[in-house]
Amino acid sequence: MSRVDEFFAERARLNELVFSRADLLTKRFFALDNDAYADGALPRKVKELMGLVASLVLRCDDCITYHLVRAREAGATAEELVEAMGIALVVGGSIVIPHLRRAYSLLAELEGGEDG
């Protein structure tokens, strides 16, 4: 099982746990988060790239993985992802570097190359 497959399997398992006990507020927040990335005035691809930048700046590895994969699924090219990650580095500064390294490793895996 690939790292991405493991990530999404664990995410699904944990979401089931959350939803089995969640109150209405939590369920609404999850729905809002999902709906925010749907096509609108901005296409989903752009929103996922924005999510990737925010996730890198906030240093959330789970979020980085999620948005990097979803951006690729929405049609983001490697060049677009690299440019977005560069913006995150400029905004977030050097503290972003460890997360940037892992994002590049995941991008290499998604492209079928060696994990860096």
C-alpha cells in the first residue's frame, strides 16, 4: 500500500470514528470544509493550491498531503504545485522547509518516482 493509500485509509477510519459521535456543529464544519473547495468563482484546482499553501504555512502535514493529492486530482501540474509551494515558503519562511521537503517527496511519489 502506498503512503497516499495509507493516508486516505487512516483518514477514512478516523472520520468514521468522528462521525459516529460528532455533534451537529462538527458535522456542519466538516461539510463547510468540503464545500469550500468546490468549483465556484475560483476553480477547485486553484482552491486546492490555496489550501496547499495555507497548509504548508500552518505546518500541517496531514493537510499538506490532502491538498497536494487533491490539487493533482483537480489537474494541477507539477509546475503549478512547485510554484504554489514556493509561495508558501516565501510567506511562511524557513520554518516551512521541513514540511516542504516532505511535500516534494510526496510529489515525487505521486509522479511515480523515488520518494526523496
